[in-house]
Amino acid sequence: MSSDAPVPMPRTAVPLGIADPVEQARAELKAALAAIEVKANLPRRLSETIDDSVEKARAFQRRSPVLAAAAVITGAIAIGAVVWGLVRSYTR
């Protein structure tokens, strides 16, 4: 199954077939700046990671709601125990 539809080119790629050296340098610079922006934009990367994690958690909750509830309760107990332990050690 072959398609003649053009494949979208990523922003971090340099197009092939540029003959003008100045245009080639501009395309390379544009691609390098886009790659730096993708790599260095920590808020965006964190947001995408959180969105992916939330989607996975929602899918898990839809598949097995009882296990999801048990995981939430276990996590809450663990966090509560850690906070209780820290407060107890601080007040002694």
C-alpha cells in the first residue's frame, strides 16, 4: 500500500536539494534553533509528560477501576506515612 501524499517534514530537519549555500545555511540554522527550542523548553516537555501520564492513568482507570482506586488509596497512605514520619522526627 503506497501513497503519493507528501510526508510532513519535522521542524528540526533540513530540506534536501537546496542549491544556494546561503539558503542552505539558513535552513540549517532554522533547524538547529528549532531543535534547541524543542530540547530546552522544559515547561513544554514537562507538560507533555504530565499529559501522557494523565492519559495513561485514565486509561488504566477505565480498564480496571477497582485497581485504580486501590492504587490511589495506597499512594495516599504512603504519602501520609512519609509526612507523619517527617513531622514526628522534626518535633523530637
